[in-house]
Amino acid sequence: MFGFGSNHAVKEAESLVSEVPRPQTAPMVSRELADDLFRFCYQCGLCSAVCPTSYAMPHTPRQIAHMLQMRLEEEALESKTHWFCTSCYSCTSRCPRGVLLTDMMAGLKRLDLARDKNGDKSPRFYRAFMDTIRRHGRLHEVELIRRYIGGDVPELQRQARLGLTLWARGKISRHGGDVEDRKSLEAMFRKAEQMSATS
């Protein structure tokens, strides 16, 4: 058996990864996926062990990295595992090979958003959340739910009881304050859009 992170094990893993056939990737891939930031993963599983949400994921971060090594981007996207990632960077900070797993999950999120499949709730929630933050600079729960649920009256009725209970207990407010420095907030969002456009 090789020691954890030993040079021999690293060379063995690199040779195995280099032998994997490389079929043509999907026409639209993010920088994280195109640059093969996951190719040095030797499947130790540490990322999955430290991930606080791996218990709820359809596939663990290790399994997603393996899917991407095998060029199974579509399967990785269909699993929706990336939407469970909280971007806490536990996996990235502890990876013995320096694999940027959090960036890989962010790349999958961007690909999923770009595909814009109707009926998928995770991207819709993500957009509603970001639009609310962009408008106010902080979270407004009532507006977030209105943007996310939209005109789905049965879903709105299902959420109303919980919302009223939280409001009565002072956990959410109908009107939150906006940030004062709107220029800096908008500049931050513009910069993020520019960075996304180049990735």
C-alpha cells in the first residue's frame, strides 16, 4: 500500500489519469471544467468526508470529480449535486492534491444556469436570491419567496403558514433596509458578471 500523499502514489495516480481516454467535451464548458482542475484527484475521498452537505448529495464530491475525469459532464449536471454545495471551501482547503473542488462545483452551477431548463427549481431559487440581493444589498425573505414562487398559487399557499409563523415570531420582516452604498454593490455585481463572462 502506498502512503497517503506519497510521491509514488501521486505518480501512479497521474499516470492512471493520463491514460483515461479523452472524448470530446460538451460544446459549452466553464473555465473550471475546461482547465481540468479536477484531473489530479486520486479519489482519496477526503473531500466527501469533510463536506457538511455530502450526506444529502445524490453523489459525493469525490464521485462528481470522478465523473468529470471520465468526461461524464452531462451525468454530473443531471445529478444536481452542485446545488447542494454551500461553497464553504472545506473540500478545497483539505485536498492533498490542491484540487479546486469548490470552483468545480461553481462551474457546474454556471453550466446548469446557462442551460436554463424549465421546471428546475434550484437555478430558479439561485436567480431569485441573487436578484433580491442585487436590488437591496441584503436578503428580503418576502421578496425572495415572491420571486421564487412567482404565480404558483398552491405553492404560495403551502408556504404562507410557515411565513406567517416566522413573521409573528420576529424571524422575518416585511420590509428590510437597503444598503446605503448602492454604487459599490452594483460595481461588485458588474465585476462578477465580467468574471463569469470570461470563464
